[in-house]
Amino acid sequence: MNVLATLAAIDWIWWSQVFFIGYFLLLNGGYLALNLLSMVSLRRYMRQRAELGEDAPYLGVEPAVSVLVPAYNEAATIRISVLSLLQLQYPEFEVVVINDGSKDETLEVLIEAFELEAYPEPLRRTVPHQEVLGVYRSRRYANLKVLDKANGGKADALNAGINAARHGLFCAVDADSILQRDSLLRVVQPFLEDERTVAAGGTVRIANGSRVRGGFLLEAGIPRSLLARFQIVEYLRAFLFGRLGWSPMNAVLIISGAFGLFDRERVMAVGGYSTSTVGEDMELVVRLHRYHRERRLAYRIHYLPDPICWTEAPEDLGTLGRQRSRWQRGLAESLSRHARLATSPRGGAPGHLAWPFMTLFEWLGPLVEVGGYVFMIVGFSLGIIAPLALTVFLLVAIGMGILLSVNGLLLETLSFRVYQRRRDMLRLFLVAIVENFGYRQLNTLWRCRGLWQWFARRKHQWGAMKRSGQWGSE
Amino acid sequence: MLAQLTSLPEDPALRLALYIAMALALLTLAVMAQVLVLAELATRREARRQAFIAAWRPHLAAWSMVPDTDSLPAAPHGRRERLWFLLLWSRMQRQLRGTARERLNELLGRLGMLGPVLGLLDSRAAHRRLVALSCLRYLGDAEQWPAVLPLLDSRNAAVSLAAAQALVAMDPAHAMQRIIPRVEERRDWALPRLEALCQQAGRQAVSEPLLAQLSASQGSIGRAVGLLAWAEPGQAAPWARRFLAELPADVQALDDEARDAALRSLGELRDPRDRELLMAYLDSESPALRLAALAALRRQAGADDVALFTPLLADPNWWVRQAAADALVALPGVDVATLTTLLETLADRYGQDALRRAMAEGGHE
């Protein structure tokens, strides 16, 4: 009875307000701090880039790289993707395409386009994966190899690729990634500069609206689709300060699955990609942190602000919603699985700073945001929250959102200036404002759906993506 | 309601929140203005740079083919233009070789740009010093050695490595004598960068200082041993033999990396006298050393060595098995029939897989 009386005596409304406002302050304070850190490290990086020259230096002693391309139902684009990979500027590399039991003609397209022939390649089973049905090599390109395997998902395909790779570094690339000719040369730089490097990733940008020929980006542009424009601003925010800020602290927890370079031996030592998560890219990076920290091994995971990989963003709500749900689920799986990184005394910056930050603001953020909206609407309906208070709070919340997005654009202007036309920049300003009215809330709902899927442990599958196929046309 | 919204709220917390909202709006507008101004300035600067490059590039290209003093414009004025010119000059030098490069060097002197280049060496901005060092590297003029040498000890790794490159271009042998003794203490000089320097300097310039450094090292061999592959194999061999003979092959030592480098160096030499020493390392506990020994033996193997490599097809390490199969397939005088017979007699399934793969790759199917 005493407990009930105590609970009844608490001013729930007041405490809820304190909770939501406190969370809001923490969230935005955290992002602003990350923003400042990014600005400092971007400034340092751009100065170094100016010192070393804008072209990626070619030393002639770059380590050989195996480029792994997992493919599932990619018949429409796989030929152009592989051709562009084969034209990368790099002294020594092989391309390993892993056909993960595609239901379309992906394998047939590859066999015909690259004159593949069956080949008795013995595969090690260092990391586990589904059965490999055949290994093919190209009669036209000595550095092209194709594995045909039973369907097991992207992580499983990458594991097969790791086992089949012949070089010490491997680069995981999405089959629909659009690269620059010097992408490999750029991403390998951290491995040349710092012998402790075990992984490096770069900035992924939106390719919609850009001119692409033969799988390479010719000129960046702004897409017509408003949904794709929203994603441009989102990607600038996510990569230019969401990840760059963590890099100087060696606390980057995500290297995008679209393009990342890894030390193969280290990845094998941690057991390869996990097939029981949809966020295999993030899970691997968090596991690498944990592995090295628990064993007190010197290591570095680098993030490069250079735009080295471009990707086609979904332009319909269904595909985008599924993608965001999957990402949120992957994030929840990776963070929950490695909670010990945060509790271990050896957790360092990744465990004691990045993990709590991601958990508080990225993993649980959508739930708190939805809770906040419900609280405001219900409070307003019941007359508990005054219209003026509601208006002011919304003004601050939206103002903060716009400021963070505009700061992303500032970082872009201070660095690579991919969007050089003033008209493009004004359009992006407009997008930074408009996204706060509807798109951001929709995103929150998709992320909540992802959390539900994580909680209900739904079966994993390849993320289906509607492709425009325009990359192959020019 | 409207009056309530247009006047400041009485509640201090709400009033504060409103001030914050207004501050955010102002800050956002300020950042937007900053973005537009910075973008505009960058665009204008870029346009001026492009115009300058478009004006100078044809002159540089023409001069690299035929020097023509009459058609040469006046030397660039102002700090920024001089920097643009030097960057363009360096970029063109990177694409040229031989006499064309020498002509561009001559042009730099005629335009009186050597003074500004040396002036940039004293600049506080690292990127200006780097531009100067890049120019001095292409000039390769040993007279500038005293100006560059102090920068070898710069705390900025990029500057010190650029100084090293410039010194190597001026006098490879003397430069390596200065660079190699610093390898141990300059941990910020990554090994691939040092390898590139050795490549630039040539084996003759590397061998003497490197072997002196290795011979002088007490206890564990330092990171300089990673450069052994860039030394003259004939000169490196005595050190490599001595080092490998001192430590028995079956002892797991801290110097595996050094032994690996020594084995590779002996492999380069292809001296049959090293065969026994190399064979001893085929039984090493370290797969990396077995692999290095196998690679070294492969370089001097003959048709009789089928029996030497065949047991390695059953090695527990995947890479050793594949390398053994590659070695067998590449043996001089070994034909498809011999390999097919060998494949049929192999008991080890993994060895069979490796040999089958190597035969397919070597066209022995």
C-alpha cells in the first residue's frame, strides 16, 4: 500500500517533462559536441590532404587487395559493376564475385560477359559459410574469380569470399556501389601510414541525380526525387559528423558494408562476418574493437572523409522504409551483442563513449522520440501542456534539427564541395528544413519497426532494393 | 491566443526556451550564410586558378619539348600565383622523364623561381614546405643538399619523408646513409613509405648503410630488416647466412620477421650453396618461415626437386600447400604426365586439391 501511495504522490507529468527535456538536451548536446570534433578532424585531414596533394599518392609498394562482391539477384547491374571494379587504379588486386544462390540470371550473365570457366580452386574453411557449388575464373581477366554458392545471406557470401581471397587485405563492396577509379588507392592509405590499421572505411554518398558512366561517377548532382534529396542531407550528417567525429578517438563503430577495407587475418581471427545479424558490417567492426581491446592488441580503425563510394538511394517509401528498419535492427543486434564492450574496464573510447552514445541516441532514440510525440499530443489534448509551451518546444526541436543538418552542409563546403552550384546548395538548405516536417517522423516509425523486428527475432534475409538500372545505360 | 503567441511568455522556463529557439534560428541563418560565402569564395578562387593553369600549361608543355626563350611569359607574381606555378610545374614533372624533365628544370631557373622555392622551405605552413621539397626532388640538384637536410628531422612525418625523397633524388647513396640510421627511432615513417624510398634510391645505395645498421644491432633486429629485400642480394647474403645459421630453424624466436627477410634475400640470390640452409627452414614451426624457405628454394629448383616439394603438399598450412603445388608445376622439365602421376599417388586430399588447382592455373589440365 505504501508503494502505491508513494507512486500516486509522484508528479508524473512533471517528471516526464524533465525526462524528455533532459534527453533532448543530452541528445543535441552530444551531437553538437560530435559536430565540433568532426570540424576539428576534418580541418586537420584537409590540411594533410593539401600537404600530400589531392591525388592519392601511388608508391608502388601498396599491398595486394582482394575485392569481394557479394551478389544476390543482381543480373541487371552485375556486368557493369564488375567491369568498373576491374578498372580500378591499383597495382595488384583480384575481384572475387560471390553469387549467393541468386534466383535470377546473375551467374549466367557473369559466365557470358566474362567468359568464365569452371576451375578446381580448393577453398579453406577458416570462417564458416554455406556450401560452395562451383568456382569459376575468367578467360579474359586473370584477376577475376566467381564463386557460386548456396544462398546464405550477405554475411555468409562475404565469409566465402574471405576464404577464397588470396591477398592480405580484402575490400567488401556492394554489387551496386559506384566507385571512383582511385577509391582503393585512397582507402588503403591508412594501412600505409599506420601499421596498426586493421580496418578503414570512407564516406558513402548518394549517387541519384549524378552522372555515372561505366560504373564510375562522372559528376555529382542533385536528384529530382525529394526522398533521395532527404537522404543526401541525411548521409552528409551521418558520415561527415556521425562517423568522422569518432575516428580520432579510434571509436568508429560502423564501416559501411558498401565499401570497407579490412585486414583479412584479423577478420578471420574474430571469426569472419556474423550470419545471425542483418547489420553484419557494424557487428564486425564492434567485434574487432572488442577482440583487440580484450587482448590488449594495438589496432586502429580509420574513417576517411573522402567520398570514395556512391550508392543508389531508394526513391520509394516501401524500399526506404524496409532499408531503415533493417539498419535499425542491425544496430540493435550489434550493440546488444557486444554490451560487454561497455562494461569491460578495457572498453576504452569505443566501449565507454561510442557504445553508450549509440545506445542512448541511436538504438533507444526512436522509442524516446515516439514517446515524446505521444506525450505531447496526449498532454496537449488533455490540456496539461499549454499551446505556447508546445509551440516553443517544437520550435526548439525543429530548430536544432535544421541546425545540425545545415552544419553537415557546412562540413561539406569546408571539405570536398561535391555540390558546387549555388542552386544545389540552396536546394539542400530547403531540404534540411523540410525534412523536419514528416520525413523525420516517418523515419522514426520505420526505426521503431526495426526495433520490433529485432525484439521479435524475425528471420534474416537479403535486403531487396528496387534499382533504376540507370548506371548501366550510359 | 494570437496575443499570447506574439508576446513573450511570463513563465521564465518558456521564456528561456523561446530565446533558445530564436538563437537557433539566427545561428542557422548565420551558418547558411557562411556556407554560401565560403562556397562563393572557393568557386572564385578555383576559377582564377583554372585560368592561371590554362595560361601556363601550354608554355610548360612547349618548353618541355623545345626551349624557346622568346615566347616565354613573365615569371608569375605574388605568393599565390608562384605557388600555383610550382604545383603545375611539379605535376608536369611527374609525367615526364629524361631530357623533357631537364628542360623544365632549366625553365625554373630561367624564370628565377629557385629563390622562391628555397624561401618556401622556411615557411611555417607544412604544405608550402612540401611544395618546395617536391620541386627540389625533381630538380635533384646536390647544391641544395644543405637546405634540405635539416628538414629530414622535421617532426611532421610528411615533411621529413618529402625531405628524404628530395635527398635521395640529389644523392641516393649519401641520402640512404642519413635515412637508414633514423629508421629505428622514426616510428612515424611507415614501412611502405621507406620501401618506396629504397625503390627510388636503388639497391646499391641501400645495401651498405642497411647492412651496417643490421650488423650493429644488439639483441633483437629492428624494423630496418623489413628493407632487406631492397638491398643487393649478393651483399646481403653474408649477413643473411650468418643470421640464419646463428638461430636454429626450429627455435621459435622473436625475430621471425628478420628470418623471413633473410630467407627472401637468399632466395633472390639463387645460390646453390644456400640450399641446405634453406631446406632446414622447411621444417620450421612457423608457417611464414616454411613459406619463405619454399619460395627461396623454388627459385633455384630443378627437375629433380619433385621429391623435395611433394611432402609439402601435406603441410598443415593452406598457403604452404598452395605454394608447394605452384612450385611443383613450375619446375623446369616437369610435364603433365609427371604431375598427373603425382596427383594420383597423393594420399593427402588437401594436397590433391592444391595440385589440381595449380595444374589448372599452369595450363597442365
